[in-house]
Amino acid sequence: MKIFLSHIHEEKPLGVVLKEWIESTFNGNVVVFLSSDKKDNPAGGKWLEKVSSALEECHAMIILCSKESIIRPWINFEAGSGWVKKIPIIPICFNGITKSNLPVPLSEFQSLNLTDADFIDDLFSGLKEHFNIPKIPKIAQNEMREEIDKSLEDIKYKVKPSIMKLPNRKPLLESAH
């Protein structure tokens, strides 16, 4: 089974942790595509073709939903691909976004809060159900939680440049009188 993990570049550390834990927990029976992972998208490759192929081949999608990511076009573009395919989409909410303030259409999917105590159980139980996997191996949840927390510390968002204020201009449809 294949999962497309949609994220913005700045959130790669969290994506890497989730990818590694999902793949190792399901003993290679589940593969996670992470576009910023050099193994999934090596130098010299045509990245857009890799992303397109991964979207076509995926059986489920995980979307990292933060206040920074949900306003980026690629996140919504990739989510739309999953929507059209009618595959399971699991929004993972963190950094200013929660299940309660996740915007539509992402809020139409059963989402998870990364900081909830049951996050790890809920994520793996959901994947187990969607992929008809009979049993989840034991997970070192404390270790996974530590890696998640460390990855969040490693996320550095780009500072957005301030928008210059434009001079006052007359409206285009101003009357000629």
C-alpha cells in the first residue's frame, strides 16, 4: 500500500519522522512518498513527474496541516487529488491548526491533532482499518513521541517578506464627472 504524505518543505522534519515510523511499523508493507525525501525524489529527477506518479499510485493521503501549510497552493492541490480519487485523507493538525478550526474542505475528513495523547494509536488504527491490516505491531510510543517533539523543534518557517504598502490610487471605475 502507498501513502502520499503532503507537506510544505519547512515541515520536512515531521514528515520524515512519520514516514520512518509508518514504514517500519508496517514492516515495509506500507510505503510513504515524501516529496522532500531525497530517496523518494533524488537529485536530477523530474520532481513534478515523481509527485504526479506518487499521487496516481497512492491508496491514502496524510496531510500535515499547520497555519503555514493550509494556505499553500500545493497542499490544497495535492489534497484535491486525493479527494477526486476518493481515497482516505488523514489531516494531521498542529502549529495553530486543530481539528476544531481546520477549514473546509479538509475539515470534511476525520482529522487528528498531533498533540493529542491518543494521536499515535489513532493514526495507526486508522491506517490499519483503511489498508485491512489484521494487526499492528507494538509501537515504542514514547520513542516515537520524542522523535515527533524533536522534529517540531527542527521546523524553521521562512520569514515572509512584508508587503509594501501601495500608494493611494484612484479606483478604476471612478466616475468621469
